Amino acid sequence: MPPSVVIDRERPGRGYIHIVSKADVEKFVLLLPEWSELSNGLRAVLLAQGELGCDGWYDHDGVVAICAWRRDLWRLSHKAHFLEHKELYERLGVPCEENGEDVLCKFTKSTARAYLLLHVFLHELGHHRDLMTTKKRTSLGRGERYAEDWAIKHEALVWSAYMDAFGNPEHGN
């Protein structure tokens, strides 16, 4: 982690726990082949308090946040969101059960950590990349689709290295 990028941690908030640690972030960024370039303009990675319906965020001041996770681990996902991420849930080994318009996703700490690092963190880094590659560096010109596609591409690039560094999330706790 470049010394200019700080990893900070807020209290998780009532009913939430931090699934991702500072050490996890430090280990994960070493897996990213473009990290030295990607970290340009990034000031901090924040392990933020939990917020219903929010897994992470990015602000234009160069802060990427990974939010704390609900303590009970399992979560209901809207079917559209689930379908968009179904391949990742399957790859992580997250059992999911359809329930009308929602899907119950039965995360463990290990699968939640993998989801947060391999998807949420990469998605928010995609927003940072978007900002840093625009001419004026003042707006996210390509938006959510760019960040999502960037995350999916980079998840595939680091999957094997993630498995070596963190182990198979399906076999974790």
C-alpha cells in the first residue's frame, strides 16, 4: 500500500460487523496488477460503518469505502440484483434461494469477505479509475456501468491469486 493511501476503520454500527480487515485490504491490493497506477489520486480506503442497502461507495476526494456487513450474514437480494451477480455468487459458493421477488443469499464470513473485496471494492475502485482517466478529473463520466464492468473484468484477473492468498471462500467460515 503506498504510504499516501491510508486505510481507516470506523465503528461498524449497531447490528453490523467488519468482515474485511485492514490486513485484508493490504493483502488484496498486492494482487491487483495495476495497483501502482490505480492508487494514483487515491487518498484512503475506509472500512465504513454499515448502512442498509449500501456495500460500498466512492467520493471524488479519492476515498473508497467498504461498508460493514449485517451481523447475521444472510441477506435478501432483489431478484434483478441477484441475477446481475449470480455468476459471482455461484463462483463464491453462496447458496441462494428464490423467494418471490427476492433471493435469500446465505453468506458466510468467508464468502462475504470475498464478495466485498472481489466485487464491491473493485467496483468502487472502478469509479476511481473512471475519475482519474477523465480529462478534467472532476466527474465520473462513464458511471455505474463502467465501474461494474471494470469490477467484473478485474475480478476475473485476480481470481486465482485471490484463491492462493485468501483460500477458497466456499470452504471458509
